[in-house]
Amino acid sequence: MRLLVIAFFLFFAGLIEAQTSYFQQRTDYKISVSLDDKKHQLDGKLELKYTNNSPHVLDKIGFHLWPNAYSTKSTAFAKQKSKQKSLKYHFAPITQMGNITELDFRVDQEQAKLMIDTKNPDMAWLILNQPLKPGQTIRIETPFQVKIPITFSRLGHNGHTYEITQWYPKPAVYDAKGWHLMPYLDQGEFFSEFGNFDVNIHLPENYVVASTGELQDESEKRFLEEKVRQSSQAIANQTKLYDKDPESSSQYKTIRYLAENVHDFAWFASKRFYVQKSNCQVQVFKNIETWGFFENPKFWSKSAEYVKRAVEFYSANVGTYPWPQATAVEAALSAGGGMEYPMITVISGANDDASLDNVITHEVGHNWFYGILGSNEREHPFMDEGINTYYENRYMDSFYAVREGFLPRKWNKYLGNLDQNQLGFRVFQRSHLSQHPDQHSANFFSWNYGIDVYSNTGYYLEYLEKYWGKKKFDSAMKNYYNEWKFKHPYPEDLKASLEKNAGEDLSWLFEGLLQSDNKTDYAIRSLKKNADGSQLILKNHGKIAAPIKITAWVKDSIYFENWVPGFEREMKLPFPNRNWTKIELDRELRSPDLYPSNNTYRPNRIFPKCDPIRLSLLPLMEKPAYNLIGITPLVGWNDYNKWMLGALISNPVLPQQKFKWSLQPMYSTETKHLVGKLNLSYSRFIIGKPLYKIDFGLKAKQFAYTRILSDQQILNYNQLSPFVALNFIHDHSILSNGELKYQVHFIQDQVLDYSGKLPITDHVNNVIHQLKYTLVKTHGLGNLRASANLQYERYKIINSDKEQYLRLDLDCYKNWIYKKGRGVETRIFTSFFPLNSQRNSSFIAARGVHSFTRGSVGLSYQGYMDATNENFFFGRTAPDGIWSQQIAEFQGGFHVANGVAQRGNFGNTNTFLVAVNLSMDLPFPKVGRIIRPYVDLGYFKPSSDLIPKSEQTAFTSGIQLRLLRNYLQVNFPVFHSSNIRTLYQSQDSHNYFKEITFTCRFSPVSLINIINSIKLN
């Protein structure tokens, strides 16, 4: 009997716990606010009834004071914008910033202490005088004053158009997981308690107001109806409704709005709004008004209809819209293309009717996903943005059957014809730069936030819909809506609801695709025939066991098509014996399968898993089911090969291929021989580690490198450079990347041997080892690039075959942004030789015939310094002429071209060198980034004792022109130190124009290298 009683109480306690595990606080507001449009200021009073529905006693309540995000340059919002290279706020004067002040909190008419977070002025704790017990309600009151900033994000004004959002003191959510107090962010949305709002707005009477809630004033309703009439007439007659910004009326009005069961309240006001109105019925006897408020009638004249259609679509496919109106507003929003609030959304313009309909639909859809299903947007952004993107795509497919992607459809025949909707998914996933959607919004790099949270989540849900079928999917989502409307669901609640309604495990979707960086990659391994039939063997190369569709073809017809449940490693399926033409996985390319190229099996072919080859021009994007080979015409030029005509032959560039290859054969019109490049690389990705990729590769090339005028000979070099590179991501949110690369250069130089009566062509072999670590950090206030490079070579000279050197280079570049779009660039470089057998020699060793230095480093860097042939020079060993004035900003980085003939006289050393390079943009519009002053400072320890210490330091300065988007730079010197001036004056036929140097930052023959070098920084 005692055991029975204990069991009863344990069961009853468990039942109580189950009933009380979910709770939800309630917040009911009464706010009165007045707009002063001369000071751009709000003066308000807030009354809040806060009900503690939790089982806990509360001694404090977290409050958001989000206007204070604009109060200093060190808030979380300010730091995030700077990180994202959006510097409008960072350089804003204090007069354009905002805050919330004049707070005086009282709880049940007794003054209470507000403790503002010392690091986050937009977060605070209200300390309660008396503990708030479960089930109790308290009344909180405070006045407040908001200085409205210009529009940097959401809250703001653009002239006299106001976006009043995140504007009043607001309690943080308290739930079973604790307090959710958060600073305001631009990327990263919100989480708020449900309740009722009663809001009175006092402002000049000629303002047109759009707001959350239902308007209560008959006079204001008539005012809006008259605006609708005037707007319609102006649109029909193609005339302007307003000639200029009207003066504010001296008469004021107070308008009242009521909103039930919402978690936020926003309003927008302008004296220049056009107004359009429509209505819809989502249930019998339930009429909903839809509104459009805008200043640009070109596309917005249909906005109220777009709102109507979106409300009808979401009501039919998700759940009934519960509120009396829905509104879209055009305003100067800076936080993305649109932002949602209950019953109202704000959008910052559009390029055409379809794009406006698309954005309005997405933002109206947020009334369901966050407005009604009040998930934590900050910590789980996929639950509103991603799910809503699925429905937005479904809406657009319903009403715009043929849509342009980000590239015109007519380009498909040139670009490989990959579905552009899948391109973002595969580009990021294959590069392993993607971030799983279910994580804190602040963790995402801005591009990932759009691709992973929005697009990829929508893509995954579309796949679930294809797997389940639309009927089953819609039923499950409608049940989720009805179960969790006006509540705070978490990912585990969404998963439990869908699984309960569908009756199956969805771990592959949640723990796999949404909550991990694991990938899916199915393949058909083989089809084995036996006496009882056939056996199809499938392989899962990934770690997510998602369902997959199998299609079997006989000739040009589908014989059958079935879904196979997900599996790990390998699955053997019984398969009927037929004369199959083709068996394929994911025929419609709707799965998140990473490499669809291994999804097709053709049993009747000699190589059943090999896709047919297809040629394409400009193969930027792959075409599944084909081995696409691109052939792209190329033209190149250098001073020795002259014009080179050829082609770039390669596999597709996008999405990222594990194995990448490109061949660039070119015919030299001067030497009448083939020249060009070969690039091979294989990438091995590592999931979830700072070391995210290992590259193995080989580069090969052959070009001419010098001309011997006395013998009318043009000499070539051949080069093989195998390498292995370890790639790191140190901080995804700011793209802090590192690379450790080991590379060996096998270089064969063609030289002339003069040992006989006549010169004959011979070859000299060079082997150079390089080990280099590079760190790159991107930030809006300046990027950092630092590297450490070890270079080793053993080589021969006359009478010695045991020469060697080991050189260590340290290079650090930093640019400092001092004004929007303007910066100061600094670079420090030092190099020394732990080992150099020629250290005591007064001679700088040369490779070939007075062509390349070896075992030395220089203040300036020209073609004759580029021993590894890694940089492009028009005249690699030119002794004079314009090509001898080409430099590159490596080693000492001096903008001086002292030439190969002077290599032993100035600037080069086989011992030690340090240099500083400074340049800056000018604070002038248009030309400030083109015309730039520069200064170079350096010290070198010369190889010759003939150079006195007074000449071991050097200085040069001048003006540089950066042209063609920084691909071409021309440097005009103004001042030189005496040693540089003497060097130039010693040249034959010296003139100022010979001191002008230029830099080219591109290679004219390599499209593949340009595209493959693109990184997210």
C-alpha cells in the first residue's frame, strides 16, 4: 500500500510538472506619446501591467531601452555595424544619434531603482521593492523621452518621415529557460511578451500615420479615406499628390490605437504618404482591411492588393489571420529590405512590381512567423526567417510561374544551366563556409545570415514538402500553428509538433540539416544482377540520413519513382530486372545533396557512373548529369612572347569542386611556340574545426622571361610548383582566416652557354622551398593582413655547388578607416637571413644572365626580384624602357625602379632589411581614393662595404593614381633621399619620366585564378 501511495504522488508530481513546465508572462500597455518634429523627439508616458505567470518569485524584471543603442559608438549595435563594414553610424555626428532618457520608474506607485547595464546602455534591470509572486500583477509606470536618430537601422527619421520602432521601455521575456535580456542589433531580431496595447499618439494634424492596431477615431478614419481618394486620383492622372515637403500644421491631433494579443507596437508618420486601401475575407464574416502607405507611387500603387493577396495566401496555407488590419509602409529602412511588426511592415523601396510583391509578402508573412508564433528570433532566427522564406517562395511560384533569378535565364546556355535557386546553397556548402541555420544570429557573417538562415532553411522545408507531399506538409504546419499561436515555441517544440502530426522521426532535418554542419552526399555505387532480380547498392558519403528519391528510366520514360528513407553508410535495395536506361537519385535536384554528379547510373554503358561530356562557353556553373568542360577564348601579352592567343579549358568554377583543373594553352606570335599554364588542385574539407580545408595542388607554366639582344635570343622558363595548404577559419563572424602553405618551385631556366666558340642553349635548374603562414582579418574600420614566410634554396655558382640561403620575411599590412570610404594604409616589412652562404660576399647572386637575384631581398620589388615567378610582369627582366618601371608592392615596397643593372649598388641585401610604407586616401569627394600621397621609409644592411652607413637608409614620397578600380596604379615621385636621387641621376639620359613607376594587380590570362581567389573578405 505504501508503494502504491508513493507511486501515486510521484505520478501526480510529474503531472503537475508537465502542466506547469510551459508558462508565459503577460504584459499589457497603455502609452501616451507626443511627437515634436522640430526636435525629432518623442515625449511619452508608459503604464504597464506585468503579470507573473511563472512558478517563480521574481525580484527584478529585465528591461530593454533600445533607443540607447544609438547613444554611443561603443554599443553592441555600433560594434556590429562596424564589423559589417557599414560605417554610416560610426562616423555620424552626435546630433544624428539617439537615446532614451527622463526615465523614472514606479512600481505600484512606489519609486523603483533602474540599474542600467554598464556595458550595454540599452539593457537594464528594474529592481522590485517587493518580490513578485506567481500569479501576481504589478503596475509599472515611467515617463520617457526619445531622441529619434536619423535612420541608421530601424528606429529613425529621414527628414520628416518617421519610423517609430523599438521605441518604448520594454520588458524582456522570462520563460522556462530564464531571462532573455538582449542588446539591440541590426542583424538579430527580437523576442517579446504578448499582451494588449492602448496607444495615444499626439502630433501635427497633417501627418499621415500607419500603425500597429485598430484605429479608434472616426475623424482620423475620414482623414485616411480622403487620402485614399486623393492618392487614387493622383495615381490615375499621373500627377504628384505633394509638390514639396509640407509645413507641419500648427494644429495637433491625438489618435488612438488598440491592439490585442500582440508583442510589439510600431508606427510610422509622414506628411507625404500616399494611401491605398483594400480588404479581404479570410473567414465568413471576418473582414480585414489591407493598407499601403508610400511616397513613391511608381510601384506602390498596388501595394494594398499585394498585402491582401499575401494575407489570403498565408491564411489559407498556415492559419487564419487574427487581427483586423494589415499594412505595408514604404520608408527609408536601413536594416535589410524590410522589417515586420504586428499588423504592419516597413519596406525600403523596390525595383519592379514583382520584387515589391515579393518583399511585401515576406514581411506580411512575418505576422505568422514571429507575430503570432512568437519564437526567439535572436537565438533561433530560422524559425521565423527561414520558415517564412519557404512560404514566400511558394507564394511567388504560385503567382509568378516564370521568374528571373539573379542572372537572366538566357545566360543559362552559357553558364551551365544549374538552377539558380540552388546556387547559393551549393556554393556555400561546398566551400564549407556555410553555417547551420539554428544558432544565435550574432554568430553569422552577414552573407551567411541571408544564405543559411533564410534561403537554406526554405530550401530544406521545400524538400520536406516534396518528401511528404503538400497535403501532409500543410496539415502538419497548420497543426503547429494552432498549437503554438500566441506562444513562444522553440525548435524542440516545432520538431515535436511536426513529428507528432506526421508520425515519423525528423532528426535528419533538425539535428542534421538545421543544427549541424554535416552534409548530405548520396551516390549510386552499383547495380548487381542475380537470379532472383537485381540489387541496387546506394552509398551515403555524408553524415545526414535524409530521405532520397529514386527514379528508374526505360528509354525516355519513367518506369517508377519512389522515396527511400534515409540511411547511414550503405543501403542494398532489391531492384527488379529490366533493361534500365538510367537510374538516378534526386531527379528534380530538390535535395540538399552536395554532389549530384554521382547520382546517376547507366547500366548499359561501359562506364555506368561516368556522365557524358558536354562543352560549354564560360563554364561558371556546373550542370548535373554532365561532365561540363568549358572552353573560353583568352588573349595575353608580355614583352617577350608578345601577343598570345589561346583558350581557358576547365571544369566549372561554381559551385566549388573538390578537384579543380584548368589548362591555358596559348600560342606566342613572337616565339611561334606554345606557352601557358596548368592548374590542378584537390580540396579536403574538415567539418567543425578551425582547420576547415586542406588543399593539395600542382601549378605548371611556361613563358619567355628574357631577351638577349646581342644574340637575338628569347629564353623561356618551365616551372612545376606542387603545394599543400592548410586553411583555417579563426572567427566566422568577422572572417578571420589563416593559411599555412608549403610550396616547392622546380624551375628550369633556359640560358645561353658561352663556353664554346658560339653560344648554345642550355638549362639551369632551381629548386626553391617556401613555407608561409598568412592571417587575414576583415573589419569595417580596417583590414589586417600579416604573414611570415620562410624561403630556402640550394644553388650553384661558378666554382661552387654548395651555396644556400634561408630567408625569413615578416609582412604586416593594416588599413585604418578615418572617414567613410577613406583610409590610411600602413605596411611594415622586415627580412633577415638566419643562413646565407653568400652573406659576406659583396656580390648579389643572379639567376640566369644578370636576370634574377638569389639569396637577397630588396627595398623595391621588380621582375628581376621575382625568383619564384609568382607575380605578373610585362617585362620580367627588362633593363630599360617602360616595362623596367613596373614594380610590385612586395618586400620593401618602395615605389622606386632601380633596375637589374643596379642590383648590387643600392637597396638589395643578403643580410637584413626593414621598411615602412604609408599611403592614404584624401578626404575629397570623387578623387579622394584616386589621387593618394605615399611615403616609403627603409633601412638595409648592404652586401658591399663600399656603401657608407649614411646611405643605408632611404626615403621616397610622392603621389599615386589608383585607376581601373585599383588594378592599375601609377606612382609619381616628389621627394627622394640623396642615395635614390644619385642612383637615378647616374643613369644614361635621365629624366623625370624614368622615375615614374606603375603597378598592375591583375593577370590578363587567368579567369579561373581570379574567381577561385574570391573569398568572403
